[in-house]
Amino acid sequence: MNDKIEKAIEYYTIKSKEVIEYINSNHQLTAEEIIQCAEELSILEYKLTALEVAKES
């Protein structure tokens, strides 16, 4: 089970970095696009937190 959790953590970490890179590399994002990316990042971070807790259990 821990192997699946580790793989999920890796996946969501990569996805989070991709969103951050997208935000940082685009200088013409609209406010709506920034909000949408922030929401996506928030969801990814929530999932990462949940997986870290599950890993510790």
C-alpha cells in the first residue's frame, strides 16, 4: 500500500510543479486564469497533505 501512496505523492508533486511553472512562465494570464490555477493547485496540495497523513498511518 505504501508503494501506491508514494507513487501518488510523486504524481501530485509533479502536477503541482507544472501548475506553478505555468503560472510563473505566463506573464499575460487573466485574473480568471490565475484563480483557476490557484484552485487547481489548492486541490493538489490538499491531496498531497492527505497522502502524507495516510503514509504516516
